Amino acid sequence: MLEIGFATFTPRITIQSERELTVEIIAGDNVGFSDTVEYEAVTVRDGPVILSWQEHIGSTIVHVLDPTSNAAYTAVTPAKGGFMRLKGWIEVKSET
């Protein structure tokens, strides 16, 4: 499981299987939101991963996760319209 600290909110991403993950907003804007969705993860070179999915409400999310620098570069198209570019910091959590 991993958490990404953005300036205005923090999502927790838990991989459930090779095709399914759960995203939960645990702090900040939209706290309490949760969705389990199909995702795609593609490893680029020797580390960065592109992680993408579409939520049931219609929002699309694309993360470029760089484990070397613990940085996340994210693009979000909210269901209600618009486009957001975000940068955050990755923290890997063990499931307890």
C-alpha cells in the first residue's frame, strides 16, 4: 500500500490483485472517498511506473511514480470537468 502526499489531499492506494486496486482519500479534499477499480501499471526503464485508472464516478487518474526520488507526478481529469497536474511524495506503508 502506498500513500501520496499532495498539497491539498492524501490518497492511499492498495493493490488488491494484478488488475484491481482500491483508492481512498485519507486526508484533505474529498476525505472519505473510496473506490475499487481496474488499473494498469507499466514499468518504464529501471524504476518509474505509470499507474492509471478510471474511477466509477468518471474521473481519470494517471500517476508517474518514481521510486528513486519517492516522487509522484499526477494528472487528473475530474468527472465534473477540468484538468489538474499534481506533484506529491510517495510513502510506502506496510499493511497492518
